[in-house]
Amino acid sequence: MTAGGVGGFPHQQQPAGSLEDDQSGNIWTRNGYVNSMEEYQEITNNLSIKKSRISAIVRSILSDDQKNIFKKYGYIFGCNEKPTNETCGRIIGKVMCSVDKSHTSYYKHERCNDPLCPVCYPKFTHVIADHVTNRVVGYNTVYKRDPLYHLIFWPDILTGYENITDAMRDANKMLKALGAKMALVLYHPYRIPEEMQEQLNEYKYANKLPENTGFWKMAHDDVLKLGSLAAYIVYGPHFHAIASGYLMDTVEYSKLGIGGYKKVRYMKDDKDVETLVNYIATHACKEHGKQTVRYFGLISPSKLGHGLPKNKKVKVLCQDCNASLEEYYCMVDPDGVPRVMDLKHKEVTRVVTTYVYYKITGKKRLPKPKSRVWT
Ligand SMILES: [Zn+2]
Ligand SMILES: [Zn+2]
């Protein structure tokens, strides 16, 4: 469920030179002009039901070989041997359901805030998933709603890429050839080989882990005690995309000699997009100072713009019963058992940032309006 795109209005062209009407607070969407505050409220309401974002403890992975492989083919989120500082991972709080303490709970811990830290990386993948979902929701409010698919595509020549910029340049070429109308893309330098996937599956069933536990989550946590994340992976450059458009037939595409692709599945809704992006970001290439996710076609920054960010505090709810959550101070005893202390907050909140999106049409750039930031 997304804001906009609900009514049966015909798809209209935006009037030239009037992206947003500043005086009235109205904004152009595919349904014509709507009030930007109402639009914002609706997007915010949709986002406010999002579940807790407090990650659980992840054990640090130690290996010297690891550095060598990642240095050569690129770093991925959470691939560092250990956190950047000593206190990262120390438990400082526990978040529990206000109604039933047996419901899913989370520990809060100190962070070093390095995207490559094995403890801190989930925070970054959640932020990425949030950004991407917001943009997809925004895209759907402005452009014609088309079915979105999860795609995997790969180059024919596996000599590798020097950096993420080179990788994404190749991805752009492949998406154009495929006929994608729009796409958001993440680059994966590595894959988990099938033999390893089988071992991880065995571990998952033997230990009764939740059905949806991903291979990469288990590899990051080093569940098989192989000593390093590098022990689970092989070099195998490929891309994941969420894309729309009439795509070329897979057999015909492979004849082009560029590479291959596979349609994995149809994306059900925004929540589906968020969950998928959060997972594929956990093993995406992370290059310092570079964007992890790239947007192509109609969802790219040259076709889809947005206004100023709007922040709103929203309640984080229990994932089992939707009741409010409470945060407690927590300390770890010398024997390693976390002990819950006084109540810290009666309510757990998070800040949700939303944008109002608009279509950018034509080749001419519009003049920069005063007192407005366009990003
Ligand atoms: Zn850390
Ligand atoms: Zn609950």
C-alpha cells in the first residue's frame, strides 16, 4: 500500500515549468495536483507501522585471510575482523514489549558505527533499505505503477571490476540492453557456493533456525565456526536489481554476449521491497564515500526529484502484538548474563524521514528555487 496511485485518473503530463506550487503547498503527482501535507501524512502513516530497527548482537568474526580477499575484490558490509573500538557491542539496554515480556525483545548496544564492523553493519543496511523503499514509494506516487521484479544479472566476462563505479557502469549497460524502464541496483562481488549453501541449510534445520534465515546472515555470524566470513564465499561478481519494464527474453539476451540474467520473483509490496533490499545490502559492495545503491532510468535522480526532508518521530511497535515497546537499562554480569535494570523509556520511538517526490521532465534544467534544497 502506497500513497497516491489509487484513483482512476489518467496518466497526465506535468505542466512545463511548474514542479511545485510553493504558495498553496500543492504538489504534482500522477493524480494531478494534491496537497503536499496530505501526501506527506499518507506516506508517513504507511511508514509508521514499520517494526523495530534495533539489531541484535552479532559475534565478531576473526580472520587474517579475510583482509586479503576483501582487499582484492572489494569490501562488503560487516566484513571486518572486529569492531573499530573496544566497547562496540557492549550491551547497554534491552527493549521489550510493554504488554508481554515473552514477545520478541532486542538488546541495545554501543556502536563504533563502521559499515564494515561485524556488529554495526545491520544499522547501515536498514538505513539503505529505508532510503530505497522511500524512493520506490515516491516513484509509485509520480510515475505509472508497473510490476516490479527482483532480477539477478551478471557479466559474461568475470575478470572483475576495479571499483564500484566500473561495476555500476557495466550494470547500466546491461540494464539498457535488457530494456529496463527503471531499476535500482546493488553490486555483489561474492557468492556463497552451492556446497556451502547445503551445509548452511543443514545447520539451519538442525538448529531449528527460522525458515527465513538467510545464508549470508549465517555466514556473517560464522555459524559453522570456520573462523572467517571469507571461508564461506567465492568471487562471483553479479548484480541484484528491482526493476520494471518489458525485459528481453533470457535466451535472446544471453546471445548478445554481454551476460545473463534471471527474473527471481515479483515484488508484492513496499514491505517486500524493504525486506529484500535489507537482505541484499548485507553482502553488497561497500566502497568508502560511494553510493551503494544506484538508480537507473525513470527512478534515477535526473527523472525523479524530491523536496526537503521531513522528519517525524514515530512509535516502534512490538513485532508480535503491535503494542508499544519499553526500553530498560541493562548490564552484563561477570558471568556474561545480561541483567535488566531500571526502566529508561516508556516508549521507543524512531525518526522517520519522508520526502515528497516529483517528476522531472524535459531536457532543460529548471531554475533553482530560493530557500529550497534539491538533492
Ligand atoms: Zn561496531
Ligand atoms: Zn507484544
